[in-house]
Amino acid sequence: RHRHKEKWAATAPRIPCTRLALHHFDSSYSLHLGALWPSVRAALLCEQKYGALLNNFAAADHVPQELELLNAADFISEAQQWQQGAAVGEARACQEGSGEGRTVMQAGMVTQAEMSPPLCTSISSKIKCYTFPRGDITRFRPARPDALGLLEYYLLDAASLLPVLALNVQPDDFVLDLCAAPGGKTLALLQTGFCGHLAANDISVSRTKRLYQILHSYVPKEVRDTVSVTSYDGRDWDQVEGGTFHKVLVDVPCTTDRHSAMEEDNNIFHKRRTKERQMLPMLQLQLLMAGILAARPGGAVVYSTCSLSPLQNECVVERALDVAEAQFNIRIHVEDLGHFRRLFQETFSFFSGCRLGELVLPHLTANFGPMYFCKLWRL
């Protein structure tokens, strides 16, 4: 008589989003990355490494020396010094191999060197980012403001600067950052000092507020006035300003693999966001096409994600090439960015199996990324 009915849970116990993400990654990335996946997986689950992007607008001449005393180094200037040394060595080899006795193999090497772009033209020496050496997990102290209130550096995944460096902004370029928030790459674009005008757009009004905060914390008013911040749907950008930009950065929403593997909050692997996640490659394609249509003929577009997924990386680029030609009669040239792999191999671990573009893999001794980037030229 006093028995009572057991209560049954109305729903099955919720599986953490991070576990769902890891299960998905294990099944797909183990095939894509093969023997590399276990070490990449371990790095994804460890603390991320950061770089300190120096703020050229702040009065902080003491900061480089302070960071160097901590054993940090500007990975971009280090790469440039290595590149200059390699160029000198190559020139000597060419001189020694010149004349009638030069072999066919040497002639082929020179031709290849002539064809590939000089590395110094592809990176901006004005962008300075300090990182600690491989295996060194020291953290940077929080940035301090200068006398005018501008912060001295911005902490970010140093690999996220590679798409900006690949864009190679030139003096007075009109630049579009199509998915700009929260603002790290926008700030890096401004550090080049070359943007004639910068359009920073993001569909999310709340994320655009974060972008405004970063601009106010790091950029003086006279430079902020050269930036227009908007909240359009990036897919419709060609209807706003089509065919007008010299350089376009399309840093698309993606599965944000590191965040998805580590954080429950705002995780795209939540059951309620399944449809959104499945539609990502289509959204990415639409945004990349909008970026291509926003570029003027002869302009460049860099597409980037923070995902390891080939479906969000090379496959999106390959589909965009087909759509551009079939639907818009636009021919695209994909630039070989293999020189970035050689240039920054001391700082980042790159995946050698990309069909198009380059991919930085997280690694326990260099725990940056993931970061995929691919450069397209509108012909």
C-alpha cells in the first residue's frame, strides 16, 4: 500500500558538447590526419599558446626589450632574417653554378626560384608579434595602457596572423574584413599602416560591439576614422559594394575545433545547433563567393578557418572556384603558399597534405591553431 512508483527521467542524460565534438573529430580527423591525429588531439585538449601582437599606435618602445628579456621573440622578423640569409645563400649557389658548366638540374632550380614570389614581398615587416620558443609555455602578462590609454599589445593565437600576412596589404589598398568580429585580424590589418580604407563587417551586433571595444582600446581616433564598421549579412555584401576592394579577408564561422573540444559554452556541437553545424560548408561557400564578388579584378581574397575539417577548408575553396566560373564567369588563380610553410616552420607545425592552401596543426610544443588559410586572385 505504501509503495510508490519510481520516477523516470523525462530525458536521457545530456552528453557534454565537448564529448560530442571529440567523438566527431575522432571519427573524421583520424581518417584525414592519420598518424598525426593522436598528437593533434592531445594538443587541442591542452592550454593554447598565445602571441603578443605589438600595437604600433601605442607609445610602448620599452615593450620589445621587456619581452626579449623573457626570451620571447618576434616570429615575423626572425622569419625575415632567415629568409634574407637563405636568399644570400641561393644567390651564391647561382653564381657558383653559372657559366657553361651549369647542369640542367641547377637551371631548373633557378627557373623555379624565379617563378616563386620573393618571400619579402609577401609579409609585412610592420606587423610584429612576439612568441615564446617551442616547448616554452610561459604566459604573457596582461597588456598595460600607454599615456593616452592605448594598450601596448593584443594577445591572440599567433597562427591567426598568417591569413593577414598572406593578404599582403599594400599602401592605400581598400580592404574588406567580411567576418571581422571579435577583431584580432582587423587590428592586425591596421598594424600594417597600409589600409587606405578598411571595411570591417560582422553580422552579429553583439560581436560587433566587441570589435568597437578593441578599436577604442588599441587605435587612435584618426585611424579609427578610416575604418567603417557594419553589421550586414556578409553573404549579401556584393549588393552593398561589389567589385571595389583590392584585398578581402573572409575569416568564416566554422566548428572552431579548439573551442568545441574544450568549452561547453556557445558550443556548435550542442544538439540544438546540429542543423546550423551541418549547414556550415554552405554558409562558408556563400561568404567566400561574396568575398570574391567584392574584390575588384586583379584583387586578392584570403579564405580562413580555425578548423581542421577538409569539408570546411579545401572543399569550400574548390566549390567556390567552380561556382565563380560557372555562374559568374570569373576565373580564379589559387596562389601556392608553400613558402609560408618554409618561412614559419620554426614557429608553427604545418600539415603537408593540403590540396589547396596551408593548415597549421596544434602541436604540444607549438600549440597554435588550428588555422587554415588559402589565397585566391580574381583574374
